[in-house]
Amino acid sequence: MEKVTKDKEVKDKELSNKTLIKVGITLGDLNGVGPEIIIKALHDNRILTDIIPVVYGSNKVISHYKKQLNLHEFNYASCKSAAEINPKKVNIINVWQDEVQIEPGTANADGGKYALLSLEAATKDLAEGKIDVLVTAPFSKENVAKAGFNFPGHTEYLAEMSGAKEALMVLVSGNLRVALVTTHIPIKEISSQLQKDLILSKIEAFEQSLKKDFGLIRPRIAVFGLNPHAGENGKIGEEEQLTIIPAIQAAKQKGILAFGPYPADGFFGSPLRQQFDGVLAMYHDQGLAAFKALCFNDGVNFTAGLPIVRTSPDHGTAFDIAGKMLADEQSLRSAIFLAVDIYRKRKIFKEIHANPLVISKDEKGKKDQDRSH
């Protein structure tokens, strides 16, 4: 009887591991709001009905913030590796055993060092299929650079690690999806970066993502201009005429429903945006300033164009409120659910396109003969 019970437990665990999606979550900067929003987002056990959360960090850090939050009912399993994941609990993989001094609200080298260790461990497990999707808590770009991180941000790092040619930053909230042609570069370099081929490749990547990741059959994409009033036919800059319009025309020739260029200043406040499934902005603040004004609490940063699924909250480390227990976890929670949703949509997309019906030569000849009668 004891053996039967143990066998059943093993089978139940295997079944749970197969059906539930393993969501890897990086800790972010341990002195920022990352640990706090992770605990807040995961403390309700109902989340375990859909996912297996796997946090890459340190149970000592989590324990510290758990006490600060006074969430005594928040329980987790401490693991040495992904092989020890418990499908019925929040799992904390101890990436380091160091005694780290936690200084909420302080931007220092330790915050960058351990944020990078967390990211590297999670990325390795993702590449090896030990987790299904990745959700990254925010870190300080300045601090991780001190630890040897030579990328502008998560997007560029994950593109390099996965060998992707065309990573695309997309901010998502409900049906509002805003993608960027350029990301973390100085304003003075934007114009020189905006070449026709780059813009066209971003339009193509965006369309593919809208189809594969969001389940849209014929997505419509609004493309912004670069200059005020979209250049007013060359009166306020030439980028629209020289690069943006040719890229849109080339996209249309490929059957993509791309339109524009639209002036960015009034687009989000007009009914026009309801006509589109996605918006492509030319640079970071052009798209994100309006997006965050509209959707700051539940916006999600999604990296499209990668073979893996990665999302993150649309805010930073928020050192100014770190340790004050004021951080809103909704953006992280939305990031978790969006990652799961995209993972499932990709599986459906793959299944639909895996075995298209092939018409044999005999069958094709018969159909042609039938038409001739």
C-alpha cells in the first residue's frame, strides 16, 4: 500500500510538471523593489493553479523582505537547482550562499553583481529547458555594468544569448501594443540609426509577433514618423520621406498591413489607435512616455523575436520607494500572466502550422480537371 501511494505521488508530480508552466523569475536588484513585488505577486496560493514559480536569487533575501512585508503566510521551497522544483510551491533557487548586506534604496555594486548572477542562472536554465518562460525583475543598468554586463539592457542581452537577429521591445497592456525601432541609444544617434532596412525588419518582426504571440490573423500596424507632425512632407525633417515611408511601402509589398507615418503627439489620445493592433514607434521615449502614462500600473515589457518567451514589468528599480513597502506588484503579475499566455499561443501557432495539408499531384490534377468541366 505504501509503494502504491508513493507511485501515485510520483505520477501526480510528473503530471503537474507537464501541465503547469514553469515561470523563471529573476530577482533583479536586491536593493530595489524586485524582491518586494515578487513576494507580493506570488503570495496568493491561487497562482499555483496555473504556474510553477521559480525565483532565482537567495532565500535569505526573500526571507528579509517577507519579514519587512509582514507576510508570514508566504511559504516557499528552498532549492539548490531546478531539479528540486516543487510544483505546489513557490520555489527559490539559491544562486549564491554569500551573506549579502541588504540596503533597500541604495544603488551599489552588490545590487548589480547579484542581479547579474540571478539573470545568468535563469537564462542558463531557460536555454536547457528546465523552465518554460522568463520574467525579469528590474535591475540598475549602471550597477550591472560594474559587474561586467556589457549590454544596454535585458533585451539586447537575451537577443545575444539566444542568437536572435531581430529582437523587438514591445510594451503591452491589454490590446495596446507599442514596439520600438530603436531602444537604449542617445537621442542624437536616432536619426542616423533609422535606415529603411532596419525599420522594415522591425515591421516584419512586429507582424510575426502579433500573429504568433498574440494570435492575430491579419494584424494592422501603425507606424510613427520621427519628426513633429511626421515631418509635414519634408518641411520638418526628411527622415519620413527618405527612410520611414519607403520602409512602410516595402512592408505593404510583402502583404503586411502597415500604415503611416503618423504624428506621435496626438495618436494615443485619438480614436485612431483603436483601429490598430500594434504601434511602431521610432525611439524609446516616443512610444514609452505615452504608454506609461496610460498603463503604468499594469504595463508589461515583452521581448519579441526571440525563440524564448521573456517579459518584465514596465518600471525600473524604484530605489526611491524601495524598502518602504509601497511598490505595486500588478505590473509584475501582468508580466507573469502575459508570459504564460504567449507561451500557450506559440504552442497553438506551432501546432496549426506544423502539418499543413499537402495536395498530391494526382489530387491537384483531379481538381484542375473538375474546374475545366
